Amino acid sequence: MNPNLARALTFVAGDPNGDRVVPPTGFTARLTVFSAAAMAFLAVFALALSLATGRLADRWSDELARTSTLRISAPADQMAAQTRVAITVLETTPGVAAARALTSDEQRALLAPWFGPDLPVETLPIPQLIEVIEEGGGYDSAGLRARLQAEVPGAVLDDHTRWREPLVDAASRLRWLGILSLVLIAAATAAMITLAANAALAANAQVIQVLRLVGARDIFIARAFVRRFTLRALAGAAAGTFLGVIAVLLLPSTDIAGGFLTGLGFQGAGWIWPLFIPILAASVAFVATRAAALKTLKERS
């Protein structure tokens, strides 16, 4: 059998003699399980936020990068002619897949959130909007603006750069905020488990002293504490992760929320990531408890 696998199985199975060193129940046991469960629950949402904002940044970047808007401001009797010329210019521009003038109903729908659904766009001096769909590597915006300025003086090209960059930057910052939250959750978990381990060591000071008198080494005593606290953290984190995943599943869909949540949650292979939270919690507990136990035992030797 592989030596690493054998050690792992021995760690999980435990040592009947060593298990007597640490009480199976009590304040420290409840604190470890509860803190691991609570932090795992929060970690699920932090992970979901990080993954969702990553998808959101990619989607915003792709959608806004493929489209542009041309706005034509001209007298009513010249609007149709300038619109036709602008579409001709766009259709002959390399990198432009299609160009289409928005209808009155579509422009009314765009203005409805601010002016209501009954805005009489036909009788108001509203600019004509033309939707531009890009292809390949896109078009030369500077060259296109120069052509439009010469042939359609009332046209203004908006390639969505000023909209895309702040949105993508905001989504990227939210993603890093989610990652930072995971780091802080791991640190808080380590701190609480360390406090619980120190409390357990202090409560069992007399037992530890007797074990030393009969020849028990500090590594044997520390291993007992490490195993108990690691398994408690693993169990608590597994429960917290399960509850967190259920809570994410109960979130309203983007359709119900009107797109506000922007798909907060896990999608596809992303559902695998929460499975690593209990493993991470157990690893944090292992390192924190081992360090605390060895340090405390050394100070009391």
C-alpha cells in the first residue's frame, strides 16, 4: 500500500489510546463544528459571487465589444436620407457584419424606462439610432468616424468603449472581492479553531502532564488533538457547504429577478468547486491545530 495512503487511513481511523486525550464533546467541540459550518456556508456564497462576477465580466465584454451604436441628429426632412447614407457607409466598412436602423417602436422601448411607454417618438426631434454588429477583429473606429464626418455630418459613433471598460472593471473587482472574502474566511476559521484547540489543551493540562510522566511524546499528544479537530472541522464544513448549496439553489432565477442577480450561483462544472470547501476547511484546521498544539506543548515542557 502507498505510504501516504496508509498514513491517511491511520489518521482517519485514529488511535484508541490517543483518542482518550481529547474529550469527544464539550465547548471546544461545539465551537469547532459550528465555526467550520458557518464559515463554509459563507464560503459558498463568496465562491458563487466570484464565479458569477467572472462570467458577468466576460459576458459584458463580449456583448458590448461586438456591437456599436450610430446616432444621427438631423432635421426631419434630412433624417431619412442621412440614415440611408450612413447605412451604406457602414455596410461597406471592413469589420462591420450588419447595420440596421432601429424602428420607432424599438426606440420607444429604449426610452420607456425614463419617459414611459407612451412617448410619441414620431413627433419629437429624437436622433435616429443605428445598430452596428461587428465581425472578426472589428472595424477601424478612427477611420469610420472620419468617413462619417465627411458623408454624414450629423452622425456620432459610439463603440461602447466608455461603457464596456467601467462595467468590466467593476465586475473584475467584485471577483477579486469574492476571492479576498474566501481568504478572510479561511483566516477566521484558522483563528477560531486555534482558540478552540488552545482551550482544549488548557482544559486537559493534567491529562497531558500524566501522559508525559508515563513517557508519551509531545507529537503523540499533538496528533490526537490534530485528528479530533480536523475531523470536527471537516464534518462542520460539510454540513455548512450542504446548506450553502441549498441556499444558492433557492435563489430566484435571473428571469424572475429581472436580470438583477446576473446569474449568481454555479453553472456547469462550477458545481464541483463547493466540494473543495470541506477539504480546505479540514486542511486549515489541520495546520492551525498542529501549530497551536506543538507551540503550547513546547511552552509547557
